[in-house]
Amino acid sequence: MKCNCCLNKLVSTDITVCDDKLIISIEHTHLKPLTKYCLVVIQPIPISGVNLPVIISNGEDLINVDKFGFGNLLYGKGIEYRKRIPLYYTDGGKFTDIRRYEHLCYCREV
């Protein structure tokens, strides 16, 4: 799997369903505020997690993911297996799904 243009690629290491949340684990990474990242989910989404809000686990930190930055949470059904998801890490300590703003991301496929 290769993403030629994204310097800030996050790859999932595990996906679990816990406390009515779909938790996508990544390797512990120092996340820089106001930075774009590409998340690649390499495990299939469990059927039980399709209608649950997505949380990214970065070591001990649990980070919410907003859909398109309007305060709506991203749900498991919005995650595509083995496709990159452009995310923007805000200065408020959460991720925003920026797929709606494809002109901000020049990566196309993984």
C-alpha cells in the first residue's frame, strides 16, 4: 500500500467496537495542530460498528472525528475500507473529515 503524496499518513492498526463507539487505533503519533493527515483503514469495519461514531485512538488519547467540520460526527458507514480519508487535525484537538473539500487534498488513491 503506497500513498505517494501524503507526508502525514496514519495507518490503522486495529478496529474495535467499545461503549457504542467505533474505535480506530493508530500507532502513537505526535499530531501537529492545523495539519492535514490521511487515514488509511486497512481492517474491514465490523458490521456492529457501521452505525457508531468514529473515534481515533492515538495511544492513550481518544480523538473525535467530525464530518466535514460542521460538528456532526463521522460514523462507521462513512469509512471506506482501504481508501484514504483526508483528515484535518484542528487546534481544538479533534479531527475533521475534509473529503468534501477534495481540492485541498491532492492524493487520489492509496
